[in-house]
Amino acid sequence: MKLVTFAGPPTSGKTSVLTKIIGQFQKESVNVGAVKFDCLQTEDDKIFASLGVPSKKGLSAELCPDHFYITNISDVYAWGENNNLEYLFTESAGLCNRCSPYIKNVLSICVIDQLSGINSPQKIGPLLKLADMVLITKGDIVSQAEREVFYRRVQMANPHGEIYFVNGLTGQGIFEVCERIKNLSTVQEIENQTLRFPMPMALCSYCLGETKIGNEYQIGNVKKIG
């Protein structure tokens, strides 16, 4: 089975792009499935199911969605194998600019919104910087000059990633992305794989449930502004 991780900021168009990719593979009678990881609520698994592919969702609730993703990816991989999938697409909520759900030797794709602002590529962190591919959405809404500036900002943030402009509504640019995905190597197992970037390990009192404000209530990983 070939495994692909999709991540990116909220409302960047991850699900729309992924549905177009799934549709392209379905035209070629490829057995694919999709799993959506989110925080509080999502109906995206029903969108995938409406396409006629095996789908599943996981809600992290009070946990970081990227931490939740990594602690569940082995079970999700096993689910994909049980469904005899050739390709398993996973989508992470990607709410934290400090974390990254990317795994070494697993194709990682970051979806970023052209309308998020020209400075957004410098704010996203490892979610963008460590991606193998970066898909820029909504580029059709702005001018050519704005697209070129944004492209350059993405390139500065991730000099080694492959950058594509795609349209999650019309499917423009999706064929090229699918051709790239087809060249993946099969992931034999997910156990004992390693992350590309370490998750934050330290905890503060608020991570542990503290609600009161003040220095006397702050323990653990405390950082002051200056």
C-alpha cells in the first residue's frame, strides 16, 4: 500500500483537492481510501464515502490533532491493509504551526491557500517547510503578479519541495499531482518509522488543565515575551 499525508492550514482546500485526486484515481480503477483527522467535528469522511471509497475519521478533541494523528497512524495503516487499498490518503487538521505530522519515507503534501497572505508561508513552520510537495490553491482568484510573489515566498520557505498550483473546484493541476503520487514506493510497514520533525515535548500548567492566571500557577514549560 502507498501512503500519502495531506496537511495544511484550515480552509486551505485540503479536502476539495483530495476529492479531485481520488476521482482521478477512480477513473483508473485504483483502490483508494481516505482518513480524516480533525479536532472537534468533521463531515469530510462522508464526502469521501459519497465518492464510493472506504473512509474513516478521527477526532482529537482536547488533544493536538497532529499528536493524535501520529499515535493513531499505525491503526489507520492496518485498516487500509484490511481494506486491500492500493493508496491510503490521510488528511490532518494541521492547526499548529509548530507541529508536523510528516513521517520519513511517506509522501507529505502541504496545501496552502493563495488568499492567506504573502507572509503566511513564513508563519506555517515545519508543516510547510518539510513537505515533499506544496499545492497552492485559489491562485485563479488573484493576478499573475500576486501568484508569482506567493510562489516565491513558498519557495523561500521550502526550497526543496515541488510546488504546484491546483484548483480544488475545477481539478486543474490535479493530473500532474496524481502522476507524481503514482511514482511512490510502497510503504511495507508503518511501525518503527520516524517523524521528520519532533513534536513539542514540554508541558505547561495550562496543558495539564490549569485555568487560573498568574505566575504562581505557571509551571513546566514557561516562556516569557521579554
